[in-house]
Amino acid sequence: MSHLKLTQLCSLTVMCGLAISTGAYGGNESKTNAADAQFNAMDTNRDGKLSPEEHAAGAKKMFDTMDADKNGIVTSVEMDAAHEKVTGNKTTQGEMSSAEKIKVVDANGDGILTAEEHAAGSKMMFDKMDTNKDGFVSKAELTAGHAKMLKKSSE
């Protein structure tokens, strides 16, 4: 996968994750607090680190939130609707469109995001954030990974 595609994939995961996280705060908290909220929501055993299983479960919850008709796929329309539902805001100008976000991880190029494609993208994101390669993602790794990917996506 090219560096650009990987950066876009990471941006997709971060944007969706932060959108879901900030929804609990009405969008008024900083991105750092949103990353903290996302981490805390995924750290189900409260051990201060995310296992691959916890991260995968969080990604599945994100996918299920976007899959409004529960048919196992997410369309750009569903992604747009979930964005609004969770954040209370429409996509802003300059932000990647939902179709562009889907294209990043759409392995077969059919314009829709399957649960499998989303899970594979989430796994790649986890592996990239696990910078010390201990098999877990700490809150610091998650926060740094999000900040790095958001910076790259805005360049």
C-alpha cells in the first residue's frame, strides 16, 4: 500500500473515531480530549492500554454505528448520515468526502465499505500506532498517532 493510501486510511480511521468520540461531548472538547474519550471507551478492562481485541471491538462498534440498515456494508450516504448523527455537524469544506474515505480502504473498488475492509484498515491502524511494538497501544501512542495522522492528512 502506498504511503499516501496508508495516510488516507489512517485519516479515515481517525476521523471516524474522533467523530464518534466527540459526539459524546457535543463536539466542544479538543481533539486531545476526544482521543482520550475514544481511548477510554475502547479500554474496556481499564488496564491503561488497548489490546488488539479492544481496538477491533471499538472499530466494529464504529462500523455498526455507520451501517444504518445493518446489511454489513457502509455506503457514503450512511457514512455522511452517521457523521451528522454523531457530531451534530455536516462535513466541512476541505474535509475528505465519505466517498473518498471509503475509496481508501475499498479493497475491491466497488465504492462501498464492507465490515472486512473496515476491520483490515483498523488492524493496520493499530499496528502503525503500536510504535514500541509491544502488542498494545497506550493512550500516549493513540494520541501521538492521531496527532501525526491528522497533521499528515492536512498537508
